[in-house]
Amino acid sequence: MDASRSSIFFWLGVGLLFAIAFGGWLIVMWARRNAKAPLETPRTAFTLDDLRRMREQGEITEREFETARDIMIHKTREAAERDRARRGGTDWGDGRGQRP
């Protein structure tokens, strides 16, 4: 009986070690995938040229064009402000407001 009990504990230990190794592998794969994720960038469905083309072809009205254009400009300015704040409040990131 002692031999079979030892065998059971041995295989339970091997199984536990395998589960720990597999869990570690999953954590490493998850961390690597998230480390490679791109930084958040503003996403626009259309460029201004696309909007102009749509307006010229009659797909959108002048008012829709102006509204979409204003939204795009606002979001672009917000993204620029976030980038400026991340760089230390300057356009060049050196903290002195001068080009390096």
C-alpha cells in the first residue's frame, strides 16, 4: 500500500508542477500580447478629403459636412493636447519650450 500511495503522491506532484508551468506560460503569453498592443491613437472613419468628396457627390449635405469637419478638428486638437501633456507640456518635450 505504501508504494501505491507514494506513486499517487508522485503523480499528483507532477500534475501540479505541470499545471503551474502551464499557468506561468499563459501569463507570459498574455503579458507579451499586451506589451505589443499599440498606443491609443485617434481613429477617424473619414479624412477631410473623404468628407469633401462626399459633399461634392451629394452624399452628405453642407451642414453634415461642417458638423463632421468640426468634430474631426476638435478630436485632433484633443489628441494633440494629450500628446503635448504626455511630453511635459511643450511641443518638443524638453520641458523648456525650446527645440533641443
